[in-house]
Amino acid sequence: MARKLSFWEGIKAQFSTKSLVLIPIAVGINLIGGTLCSTLKLPLFLDMIGTIVVACLSGPWVAALTGLLTNLFLALVANPVYLPYAVVSVLCGLVVGYMVKAGLFRKKSGVVAIWLVCTLVNAISASLITTFVYGGATGVNGTSVLTATLVVAMKDILASVISSSLIENLVDKGITVIIAWIIVQKIPRRFLSQYAADAVGGSSSTVLDDDADDDAENE
Amino acid sequence: MSAIVHVEDFSFKYRDTKRRAVKHVSFDVEEGSCFAIIGANGSGKSTLCNALVGLIPHYFVGARAGRILIDGVDVAESTIAELSNTIGLVFQNPFNQLSYTAGTVAEELAYGLGNHGVARELMIERVEAVAKLMRIDHILDKNPLELSGGQVQRVAFGSTFIMEPRVLVLDECTTQLDPLGASEIFDIVKQLNADGVTVIMVDHDMERVAQYADTVMVLDRGSVAAIGAPYEVFADPELESHGVQPPDYVPLTRALGLPIEIREEPTIAAVKEVLA
Amino acid sequence: MPHHMPAMNTTVIGRLNPITKIVAVFSLGLSALAWPDFTLGLIVVALLFVVSFMAHIQKDFAKIMFGFGIPVTVMLMFIQGMYSPKNKTVLLDLGFSQLCLEGVLYAAKVVVSLLVFLGSFYIMNKTTYVGSMVAALTAVGLNAKVGYLVLASLNVVPQMQRRMAVIQEAQSARGLDATGGMLSRIKAYIPLLGPVVLSSLTDAQERGMTLETRGFGITGVRQTSYVKVDWNTMDTVANWVLGIVLLAVVVVSILMRIGVIPMLITWGGV
């Protein structure tokens, strides 16, 4: 039944109801991850855990949408400053999603690759937005101060923004990827098996070979 | 009367699981009757309920055999949305039966109608009617997420019943409620059943099953272990071997050496007599 | 008349159609961006303060505008005013660096444009019931699934946060240490987050069942809504005005940039 789907069909197949209901919950995981950091007084964001978990369950485009909605939510309830960074979340969701789809989340080296690529994509795209939308600083976090210090030292705004962002992201995304990996390992198999088809776009139901499992019952 | 629900040699296995959740199940439910499904945890009751409303095969993935007809329509060839006009499902956790799109109970009730494109005037009319039936007309402008479990379950019940289904599937719909909340729901069920709505109930409370059901079906590890009138099924000494405890009055009647009667009332009378 | 709607902002601003407010955010924001310097944006920001009074949200509005505006102005004046590659005209010599006109003007433009977007977005957000917003957008063709995602995210997240708070309380009652070393705090993270995440995922499956049985994702039907959104004469007028303003600003700005008409104000020869 594993018919090869076209690119668009593949994307559409990812957006089943089963996947759509995951998105608000993944947005919640992203935000709770961030809130928990401030409660535990950790100097991190950890606001991409939900996006990565969804990438494993429902594929890159659902992960991208999760990223978009996380920022939209932050813009609506916290501060509209977060809105332009939606681009960053979408890019990270896509990149992580396609890397997971390629099977990288199953190998240790793959997890490291996801961490590094995610760090780079995040740092560069976020820096471009900070520099070109906000002129170098948003004034809402510690990064701005770090950037300002680096600007004094390096005399180059974009390079300073990227450097401060890279330092931060390397630690943050590392922990994020590890936590997401641990959570995915803990998801019950019966739940997981209902999702695998969405990521590859297979058919929904097959005909049961009669009494196929009678021997299984005798175990 | 004719069978509104017809299940024929139905089997289902969730993907990537070892054994079939339901196997070779066949039964009929007469229109207007109350049909109870009982069995231990994991005996396949919920799987069967999901199959009746079309969630299998249209939502859950796996392999199936046999067929299910709802009012003559093959579930596999219909859609869940289409089926919801004939058969509705209410399950256990009230908070998982909200759409999470509504700011008020009224909006929540109207959600299904909106998806079916029902005109707003008719929508308002039906919301008022269902709210009255479910006794939630005083909380129509409350946020559903701020209600108690019992209230949310009545909202969920209303959201299902607003589609005016002819069959209601109640999958342990009062398990998470307190006894008062549960009896309030079953008062409504009784009324609907009397008005001609077919009820298929899954319940752990055997007294309640004995009280409401016309027919009882016992599931044991996915297969039908027994099916018949409550007094027959409950009188069967084999019942406990299928993981089901008969209602309290059964061992009591047996101890008194009386024949097991159709409903609890004669038993109560008999017990009163013995005590007197 | 709306039946059983949640409490809403009933001021003139609150009663505007959500579409009008979206148009306003874009029209005002793009106008401020298009204009060659910061002056138009500054005028719009002043107008937004008036609007916030009309909507009775002036206190919160002022808080967010100054809360964002002051630090970002300081940071950008520092970064752009002193280190922008465009800098030529020295305004102030601070010894270690010089504050220059070009960077300052650029920073001012960025700050006011951001404030226009931020402020108008904030007013829209605070005076509009999201249910009405989604209903209005669905009526003009927004996919019902997109509407679901926005509304469900706004409803699910606070619920998850409450659940999280309960677990957190239980954990701290059992002596969870949130003050120890960095590593022990990171280790405390998973037992806090894990249970919420896993139970939420299983809940998602049942919520999907609910949506399916309520006709979610039905095709070939135009969805209707219980929420009624009015379109008044006010909305027609406001949309026309906003559209014309944007068009006029864009035309004048282009003409000024290519030099057909002179700049209204020249800043030290820039």
C-alpha cells in the first residue's frame, strides 16, 4: 500500500486531523518549556521541544506550522516583537523535520547533526531578522546586551549579532534536542504507531488477513 | 422494529500491535432499544464503539475484516461526518470532548452544526433546545473550559446530540463523574431512549446495566462471550470467568434460592419479604 | 443581536469589524515604513495613543509602548548611532565613539515603525474577541482548519499551563530543588515537563476523535458560525480611509525619494 506520493500530496497527507490536534499541544509544550526555564532560573529558552516532537510524529510541515503558531501565540498574548521571528521557527521546524524524516533521529551521530544544523539555521536566520527588522537589538533580552558589547569590540553589527546568537543557541539547542529525544523514547508504542503513516503518507487502513494473529495469542 | 445497527463478523487490529482488539464480533441492535456492552478492561469495548461511529477505519489505522452497517449504510464506505447525523458517540474524559474553539458553551454546542454548514437561525434554535434538554441553559455564556467535569460532560453530550442522531453510543460516559452527575446524565438517557433514540452503552456499573439495558453483550478478549437479556446473561454462572462481576442482587437472589428475575424490583420485593 | 457571547470591549473601537482592524494594522504600519523619515510614524504613534483612550485601554497601552520603546531606542541609538556603516555626520563626540546623524535617523525610523505595528496590533488584539476574528476571517474564505489551529492554541496552552502548575506544586512539595546547581536544575526539568507532555499527547488523540465526530474537515460545505460579526457603515468608511491613506503615503513617498517633490524636512543635508 506504500504508494509514492507527489510532493504536494505528501504535504497534504501530513495535515490529517490526528496531526492537526497535535499542533496546539506542541505549541503548549514549546511555551511551557520556555516558562519552566524561567521558573527554574535557567538561562535558556528550550522553546522548540514541541516542534521537534511533532516533527517526529507528523513530519516537517506540521512542525513548521507549530513553529509559526508558537510565535503567533507569543505575539498575541505576550509581545508582538516575537512575530517576525516566526520565520526562524518555521525554518527550524522544516529543517529538523526533514532530518528526522531522513532517519537521523535514530542514530547518535544523526542527533548531533540535527543539533548543529538547527543551531546554525536558528542563529543565522534570527540574526538576519534582529539586524534587518530591528536594526540590531530588540531590547527584550540579554542577547541585546551581549550584541552591544560585541559591536564595540568588532565594529560590525551583523557579525556581532550572529556571534552572540551562535553562542547562545549552541547550548540551548543541544539541551532542547536531548530533551525532545528523551520524550520521544517515552511515547507509548500504540500511540506512536497511529502516527507513523502521516509522516510518510501511507494508506489509512488495510484488510485483515483472517486469524493472522492466532499464534500471537498463545504466547 | 428493525436492526438499526448491524455488525457482521467484525475484527480489527491496530497497526503495529500483536493481537486483534476485536475478533469475529456479530450482533444486531433494534431501533429504539437499549443495548449494553460489558467486559473487563481491554476486552475491546471502546474499539467496538469507535468502529460503530466510523472512527475505525477513518481515524484509527489498522487492519480490519467483516462489516458494520448503520441504518443500512456501510461504515467503511461512509465518512465520520456523514455518520454523525445517524450515530453519535460520548466517551469518558469530558475535557477531551470539547472542540477547544469555543469561548462559550453556546458556541461549543453549535460547533458541529457550523461544520455541517447549518444556517445560523436554525443553529440558535437547536442550541436552545439541546441546552434545555441537557439542563445547561443557565451556563450558555460560560467558558466551557471553566466548568466542572459533570457540566462539561453534559456539554459534550449536547454537542453530540445536537446533530439529532438516532443512535447514541455511550462509552463509559459517566465513569469520571460523581454519582449525582452520573445519575443526572442517565435521567436524560432514559428520557431519550423512551422518546425512541437507540442507546448503546458501555458501563462498569452492573446495577445500571441491569436497570436500563434490553440486551447485554459480554466481550472477553475481543470476542463475544455471551449475549442476551440481562437476567439470562447475569444468571450465567460463567459470567465471572469472563472478568465481569454480576450486579449485587444476583448473588443475593441466588443465596436466597430464588430464580433470577428480569429486573431488580422483584428481587428487592423478595428481599424485603425475607427481612420482614 | 449576539446570543451568549463572552464579555467584549463595547467601545467604538471594540465594535469595529475585526477585518477593519487587520486592515488598520497593515495600512498604518506600511505607511510608517514607506515614509522616508520617522515623522509620519511619530504622528501615527500619537494617534494610536488617542485611539487607546477611545478603547479605554490607555494604561496597558502606554505600559507596552514605553516598555518596548525606551529600551529599544537606547539600544538602537547606541548600536546604529555609533556603529552604522552609513555614519558620516558627527553629532556628538563621546571620546570612545561618536554619535552620528545617519545612524540616529535610521534608528528613529526603525523605532517608530516598530511602535506603529506593535501599537496597532496591541489595540486590535485587546479589543477583539478571537472567536469573532476567526469567524470574520472564515466568512471571507479562511480555511476552517487554520481557524481551528489559532483558537485551539489559545485555549489549550493556558489549560496546559494550569496542569503544569499543579505538577510543579506537587514536585516542590516532594522537595524538588529549584535553587541548586545548574545541572541539578536541568535534571529537574524532565520530571516536570515529561508527564504533561505525554498525557497531552494521548489527550490529543481523543480530541481528534471529537473533532472528527463533529464534522471537522468536512469537504464541499461552507462552514457557518454561531458567532455573528457585524459590518457597519463605520467599517466601510474606515476601510476606505485607511486604503486611501496608504495609497497616498506610498505615492508621495516614492515621489520624494526619486526627487520629484522635495522632502518636507531635511535633516542636516541628508
